[in-house]
Amino acid sequence: MAIPVLILGSGRMAQRIARVFAGDPRFAPTLAARDSEGPAIPGLPMLPPLTGTLSEALAGALRGQAAVVLADPALTGAEVARAAIAAGCHYLDIVESAASGAAIARLAGAAQEAGVALAPGCGLAPGWVTALAAEALEQAASQDEITVFVGVLPAQVTNRLGYANIWGIEGLVAEYTAPCLAIRDGELTELPPLADLETVHFGGLGMEAFTTAGSLDVLARDWQGRVAGLVFKTLRHPGHLDYIRFLLDDLGLDKRLYQFRTLLTTALPRTEQDRVLVAIRRRSGTAEHWSSQVMTAACGAGGGPVSAVSTITAAHVGATLDLIGQGVVPPGLIAPGALRPGDLRRSAFFGLLAPAEIA
């Protein structure tokens, strides 16, 4: 019998996750959303809109499910996780909020008693990139400095920002405005977002890189005192940071984030044609070692493009749940990065990512 999985959400990420699960006969995905006007999605079963109080709606929706995947930024991770524990099903999410991850971590004991797993942060970053960073940290010496660079970019640049609505504006705003947990000189510290600008040459292109929040918080706490440095930076086309600072600083949108969020949502073009760039730099004294990956949008079954970032996210979610089902990890909390790349490669879902990897 196929394993029933409920995906909460109806957006691009939720649909991609559902389609990836639907492509494996071992799983039977169903979508559910709070929005009564959520679109019907051809080929994917969908529950009626979740109505009433969230706790009541979740109790009904989770009945009979083996796992739930939270892919709706409007829902609170801890509340969904508590409902999952009560229903005796595993919980996974693609939420980027460090506060949400910390709240879910506090439920680890209850999850362990219920025999279920909690896996927050199963996306790109946190998620797949966190696993790569954890692997790099295991190979690092105490004097090494690790910098992780990630860019989710449109395949074609059409505006001065060099950016588009690719994966979700909520997460982008959080990355650009929250403090960045990092390690400097071996000590845990908070860096300001949109700082420490440098130029990185990636595939022959000069990209600007600057600090953003939320991707390596768990690793920074775990590795303080064990390495000299750990910093996360976002990659963008040159000039992007100056325009963002103009909006946030000069126009004062840092004090009116709802306007900043609305502006980006309405003004940025929406695209599925993207590129995901990932690089890790390890500095040991004057020596540097780099590793990198590139993934581009693929062609879907209907002929249209399939976003690279949504594919990475779906593959990581699928591999994590696959490994939970195989008993690779015990019940309780599966923190971002706890499953290393070698673990994830044991799942058939990892095949979605294999063609992207380069050294």
C-alpha cells in the first residue's frame, strides 16, 4: 500500500513536491490549502479547503496520513508540528525561519515519545545546502574559515535588479532583513544582513556576494569554537545590493516591510526558468579550496520549464521522508544538516539532483 503524504499548500513549491511524490509508486500525495480559492491542480488529489480553527482542520486533514509536509508560508510550523505529533505522523517543512525551526526543536521530546520525526528546513537553504556545509565542516580544521555562497537567479536577466519572483518573496524578505548568525574568530556572532560585500567569480561571471540570514543557524551554534569561521552569503548579479539598500535604507522600507514585500511581489516578473548556484570556500591560512554546483531549470512533462530550486526542494523533502521511512534516523528531531549528502544519496529521490553536481 502506498504511503499517504499530505502537502499543506497549493503554490509552486507544494505542487512540485506533490508531483515528485506522485512519481514514486511508494507514495500517495494529497494537497490541502487554507485558501478556499486555491487552484485545482490537474493530476493531483486535493482535499477541500481547510476551514474552521486550524487545530480542528489539521486534526481532520492528518487523519490516516503517514507524514505531512508544510509548504504554506502562511501556516505556523510549530502548530502544524504539534498536530502531526498528536496524529502520529511525521512532520517536514520547507520553512526558512530560524524562529520556526527553534520552536519545532522544542517539540523533539514529544515527537520521540510519539514515535515520529520532525524535520524542519528541508529546502535548498536551509536544507540541501546545509547538508553540504555540514560535510565541509567535518573536513575542516580548527583554523579554517568556511563561507557558503548560494544564488537562486533567473536564467535571463530582464531588469536592473537582475532578479525575479522564483521561489517566494516571504523567505527573501526574511533573508534580507534578519540578523545573520555566523562564526567569526571561533565565536558565535550576529552579522547584519546585506553586509560584507565581495565579488565572486562563478562560471566565468563576476557575482556580488553579501550576508543574508537563516540558512546556517543550526550549524553555527553546533560548530562555534570548532572552526574559525562560518558565514552564509547570497549571490546576485552586480548592482543588486545597491538597489536593495536604496529601497530599504534610503526609502525607509526597512521600517515598512509589508510595503517592501508588496513591492517585490507585484513588480518582479514570475519565472520558472532559473539557475541555482552553490559554492563553498574553505580558507586555511592563505590556501583556498572551492567546491561548486550548478543546476538549471529542466523541461517538464508538458513541455514547460520546471524550476531548479523547486526540484532541489522537492528532492530534499522526498529523500528525507524516504530515509525516515527506512529507519535511517530515529524518531525525534532531524535538524537541518543532520542528514549528510551521503545519507541523502541513499534515496532514489536524490537522482533528481545528481546531474547538477560539478566539482
